[in-house]
Amino acid sequence: MSIYTHARLQTNSREINFFFVYFLAIVFSYHTLLVAYVSSSFLGQYLSPSGVGLIYSLSAAGSVVLFLYFPALLQRFGNVLVAVITMGLAAFLLLFLAFSYTPLALIVAIFLFLLISPLGYLIIDVFSETLIGGSEDSTGTKRGLTLALMSAAAVFAPLTMSYLMAESNDYTRLFIASAGVGLLFIAVVIGSFRQFYDPPYTVIPPKAILQSALQSTDITTVMVCHFILQLFFAWVIVYVPLYLSTVLLFPWSEIGLIIAAGLLAYVVAEYPIGIMADRHWGEQEMMALGFVILAITTAMFGLLSGAGALAFMLLMFVNRLGASLVEVTTESYFFKKIGGGDAALMALFRLLRPAATILGALLGSLALLFMSFQVFFILGGLMLVIGVYVTKYLTDTK
């Protein structure tokens, strides 16, 4: 008996408990964040900061291409099989990173891992949006809870990172642990989503996908806001650990606590934000407020270069409160506008992450050739102010 019979199943996907989407999101978040914040420092052993940025840009460019063909992959193989193959390859690459010692091979392996890893978010989106169906009045709440649970798992990832690496620069145990969690992801998919009924996926050319998004001012605007947020994430994930470890010389035990403090903000804030987006304030005002907080606190990374770990923990927490406001409201707003079969629009929305990584890493690499990390973060804060003005073009849901 096959593990998955794709769209020929008679079982309705809505009979699958949404709890399994939450659990899958937790597992994926923990798997990804175990290595996300050390990847740039790992590459930094073999490449300059500009070279690290280039690897991130190239892998993100590959992700963009992969995302454009994602609806066709879903139509041919179904979301379950795509999920199993993607995570199986990711786990293999992580084990290769753990046991290989050839610099060129390690660079290629982490490049491939960074290329395929973003697909996990889109895979979970398809499961989530299909199971939600037409219940759009609960989209913000379920999206907010999903993000909050992912963040709760993410809090433990840097703490685990600190424990496994301690004062050393040995990444071996970290890569093995992440690979093991990836195998758990596969087990959850096979065990809980075997009878997932794929919706009819619309496969359209990339140009037509873009035209479809541009037909709605609201979808275009929320995508711009989401892109600005992803640009911020690209800078934070690549350059904050690099800044803390190579410039400020914090040990990884303290860097893990700083990152965990920031992730804790998502746990505290994202579920309540999702509820408020559904029942009270709507997305527009909260999105604008989030960008204001992000702009101020990102600039402060460059102004607190002489501060201790506790100050950076507090700064990271407030910074991520701003990111929580923007993340939940952009997700909630966008997914209220689409359905489970809109895989092309979902792919476009999710490819904003690797697209922002391309631009963010290239801008970062270029900027760091001419300026210090401190000035880089101040300019990054100023760029985030753009998000405040873009939100004015949204039609608020409340």
C-alpha cells in the first residue's frame, strides 16, 4: 500500500484535525531555526562577509525559481510527496554537513540546504489554507496561533544551539540534531496527512502570476509590506549573529540567549495579534505600528555596540514585537484574500522570502564593503520607515 495516493482519495481533507498543522509547523520551525542563525557564521569560516552574502543571494535565487514551479510540482506529485522529498533531501544535506570536512563540498551543501529549506513554509501553507477552506473569519486567529507556536519552538532552537555548541565552534552535533528533527517532520507528514485531499492547483506562467497579483491593489500592497518584512529578516538572520560573534565577540552561549529573547516576543504576541485582527482592530493600524517599532529598534543595533548581553536581549525582544505585528497582519490579510487552490499566489507570496534574501544579502555585502556594521543597522532602520507609508494604501478589514 502506498503512503500517499494524491488526489484520488475520497476522504475530505477537512476531516484531518488542524492540530496536525500546528504540530507540523512546530517541528519545521525547530528544525529550521536550529541552524538558521549559525549558517552565516559557519560559512564565515571559509568565506569573507561579502562571500557569505553572495552564497545567501545565490541560494535565494534558486529558491525563487523553485517557488515559481511549485504549483506544477503540486499538481504532478501532491503536497505530501513534495513535503517528504524536500525534507528528506534537507536531512541528507545536514548529515553531510556534519560529517564532511572538504570546504568546497561544505559550501555547496549549505548552499543547497538554504535553497530548498524555504519550501517548507509553502508546504505548510497549502495544508493550512486547504483545511481552513471557506472559514475566513478564523484565518487571523489560526495564522496567529500557527506563527506563535512556530515561535515557541523557535525559542528553544537557539537555546539548544547554545547547549550543543557551548563555547566551541563545533557545528557537528547541531547539524545532526536538525537532521533528526527533519526526520520527525517526515514521520508527521506520513502519519497524519496520508489522506490529505489536494485541491485543484492552478498552474499559470510566472508572468501571469504577477499580473494576477497586480490586479488587486490590496494584494499588491500587502505583498510589498511582506517583502519589506522579509528584507528585515534577511538582514537579521545573516548579519546579526555575524555582528555579535565577529565584531562584538559575544560567545555563542550569550548569542543564543539574545536570539531566544527575541523569539520569545513572537510567542507572547502573535496569537493575541491574530485574534485582534479578526475581531477588533483589523490589520492596517497594527501593521503600521509594527514598522515604526522595527525601524527604531533596528537602528539601535548600531547605537548599542558597547552594551552587554542583557541590553541586547531587551532590544531584540522589543524589535521582535514589531516584527510580530507586521508578520501576523500581513499573513492574515493576504490569506483572507485567497483560497486553498491559489497555489500560484501562495508561491508568489512565499517567494518574497528568498527574493528579499537575494536583495538583502547583496545590499548587505555591498554596504559592508564601504561601512561598518553599526552604520549598516542604522541605515536598515531608516529603510524600514518605508513600510509605514506603504500600509496607507491597504483597505482595512475593520
